[in-house]
Amino acid sequence: MSGPQCCSNPPTLDPASGAGHVEKIAGFNTYVSGSIQSNLTILLVSDVYGYEAPNLRKLADKVAAAGFYVVAPDFFYGEPLVRDKPDRPLPAWIKDHGPDKGFEDATLIIDALKSKGVSSIGAAGFCWGAKVVVELAKVALILAAVMLHPSFVTVDDIKSVKVPIAILGAEIDNLSPPELVKQFDEILKVDSFVKIFPKCAHGWTVRYDVNDTTAVSCANEAHQDMLEWFAKYVK
């Protein structure tokens, strides 16, 4: 993850973006969209740029419009990665914000949701967030998982997945190259959907240029695949 791809095309964060709102869940500031009355909940785990990224919130709203209650917590405690910050480079930042901590925090969110009566929970993770989601899938804390251009995820992780999982990868990705994604596909022992998007680069589902029609189209295709997966398994 130390390569430039994981940090490319950083979004302009906007705490006011999205049609939803921010509330506290398990002590975490969390972007929420949709109604908790649906009982069908999707946890979105962001990339290193965090929960104030407008494209992530736009996606949360899209998932909510499909009938889900969507939560996207701030697992970085108000400190998303700032690209090219001399006194806080990625290696230093990641020591304080590793996916292992993200997994621990995600379990707190899930516990809090269940205490509110939510029983059907799926999770999607982007880049950094994919590692968090695969850890949730290994202990079956969710009904279904989607990983989009994952970082840090290993073959051993995939061998331990216990719930249906979709993996959406990019053709141009040095973090999870097509060869690795295909290897994941071959060893999965659960219901799965694996797809590699041609001509797309790492981060394409949330760090696309909204003015680039081709990029938007590719992102939308991935979003639809994700939605169909959750519609199938989060019931």
C-alpha cells in the first residue's frame, strides 16, 4: 500500500456533502442515509480519505435509495490521510490507523446497530476498508461482503472468509492486481462474485472524476454490482 496508487486522485472532503446526516453511533461520527426501520443495513468502510468524501456519501445515498439503512463511520477519528503532508506521511499515518484497529471499531458499530434491533447487516470496503470488511467476513459478523479495489487483503484472508463475498477489482492495480484477484476467486469456498474492470485503476469506484463520463459509467457499473449482491444476501 506504500505505492502512489493508494493515494491517487484524493477527494476534496466536504463535511456537508450528501443527502443524509451525521450522528454518533458507538461514539463514532457516522454518516447515515436511509431509514433504520428497513432493518437491512449496509456498513460502508471508506478508503484512507475517510467518510467526508463526497463520492462515498453519494454512494451511501444511492444504496439507501435501494431500501437499505446505510452507515459510514469515521474510523480515523477526524484524521483522514492528507496526501503529501511532510510531517505525517502514509507510513506514519497508517501506524495509528491500521485496518486492525478499523476492524475492532467496526465490531463496536455492529454491536451498536444490533442493540437498536438491526439484524441484517452487510458491509462494503474500499481500498483500506476492504481489509476491515474481510476481517468481518472471516468471523461472520455480517451476512455478506463486498470488497472494492482491496488493499492489504491476502490469500490467507480469503481462505478464511465465511460469508458470501463479491470482489470488484481493477485491471490497472498494483495493490490487488488481476492475478491476485483471480487467485482469490480460485480459492474462495463460499458463494462469490469476482469481476475485474478493464481499463479501470485502483480507487475507481469512489475516487472518480464526476466530470469524466467514462469514469462515472465504470463507477456506476461497480455500484450496481455491489447493490445486486447486497439485494441477494442481506435480507
